[in-house]
Amino acid sequence: MDIAVGKAAIYEAAEKLSNWGRWGEDDQIGTLNHVGPDEIVAASKLVRKGKVFAMGIPLNQQGPQSGLFGGRWNPIHTMLATGTDAVAGRFDETNKLRFSDDAINMPVQAATHWDSLGHIFLDDKMYNGHHARRVDGGGVHVLGIEHTRARMVGRGVLLDVARHKGVDWFEDGYGISNDELDATAKAQGVEVRKGDFVIVRTGQMERCLKEKKWGDYAGGPAPGVRFENCYWCQEKEIAGICSDTWGVEVRPNETTEVQQPWHWVVIPAMGLTMGEMFYLAELAEDCAKDGVYEFFFTGPPLVITGGTGSPINPLAIK
């Protein structure tokens, strides 16, 4: 598609692709409605070898956050009780139990995560017409991540676009077209179907890990899908789209009028589930070896009431 990306194109796409009311005025899960019992049962039959691939990155201080986007920080892991405390007898009188305990402090979108449908606004509205004021200091009072707690499961499809194009990774700013997604699927012998969780590999995370520096990975330039992808996602009726980048869409964006134009449409207008910062190296290598790019996918969020997202460790099971 040849789209002159800007505010006009954003509002046009938002109107054409809107799913407001499609699944009722009380709907809070958007495109996850495309996954039903039949799709889940069919996906379960893709488990043939019992091979499991974890796609979450570690929650530690070596993570990708540099404060570039929204002031997010890497997870802070704090020990509350340790073995040295225990052998010193610290808890013998009070707790009468020797144990270890800890805590973690992190933004919910600091590592591999889902965005909730209350994360992005189109002007003053969220998905399904809810007003942005319904997100306040008390959390996301509608469209919080907790509503998806039993819905992040189904057929997963890896579209290894970087490998298909013969590169280890795309350079920052490389925009992946709809035609490239379709060509990748065709070359891999896999069909994108209704209710799928589509995972797009650009190789960006692998580049950062190989270079042993995240740089401005979380918030800066990145390869990713073009704005036109919102039409592709709606046409395919996928449940969600995920990638190994921090924001799925290409950066720098295709316009300077707004930040993240694709986000403006897919979350508040379409209600599309989005996953970011997926670690894909091991899954991609296995898919390339056996030629199987479909699998059983599961990635339930933490049940964070009123959350704008949730850290996850999604699994691909073949």
C-alpha cells in the first residue's frame, strides 16, 4: 500500500478499521475475541515434539531500559530475607522459620510485555469509545490488562522476515511492508489465520545482545512494520502481533507529525493486542531447522488490576 503517513492517514485508518462495538459495548479485550475454543483446540494439536521456547528476557539490571522512553527503568531486585540472615538466627524468634524472600520493582513495560488496551489514546478516547479520563492515579478503570488473563493463548506464527531477506538483522529505520510479511509466510509454508498471534522477527534484539550494548533500544530507532500494517492486521483478523523490538512499528516513524502513528490506530481504534521485546533467537533457529513456523502459543499476563500492561514470559511449544 502506498500511504502518505500523517494525521489525515491516521484518522482515516482509525475510522475504517475501528472495532468499536464489534463485540459489544462492554467488550474489553478487542481482537482477542478472534480466538475461541475451536482455535485453541486446533492450536493444541500443534504440540508434536514437546519442545518449549521461552521468549521473555531476564528481569534484571542488565535490561534494555536507559530512561529514553517515559523514564522507565530496569527491574530492581531486592532481597528481603537471605540465607545469611537465616544462619545468623535473625528469624528464629520472630518467624520461627528460616527462609529467603525478595521483591521486584519495575515498570510493567520494562521488559518483554503486553500492552493493555488502555495504554494508548486517540485524542481523548480509548478503545471502544471509553474516555481517557478513565485512566487516573488509581489505574486503568476500564481496559486494564487483567481482562486478558485467560485469553493469551492460541496458535502462534513466527514470521522470520530478517532470515527470509537473508540478513541477521535489519538496520534501524527499516520498514517492513505488508508484501514482505506475506512473502515471508509463503516462503516459510505457513498461512496466517484468524485468531493467530503473529510474531515478527527483525533481529534487532539479537544485534544488541551480540554487541553487548542496548544503546537506545528501548525508545529509539528500530526496524519494524510500516503504518500500512494496521490494514494487514485487520484483514487477517489476527488476535495479536508481537516482535523483538520495543514498539513493533518502524522508528524513525514515517511521519514527523506524531509519535508512533501505527499505535494511534491499532490499540485505541482496533483493540489489537500487542507484545513487545520478545526474545526470538532460539525459536527462530529451530523453525529454520525443521521448517515449522507454527506452534502452540501461551503468554498470560500477571493479573495487575488496572494495569497498562504486564511483564510476561511467553512460550512457543512445538
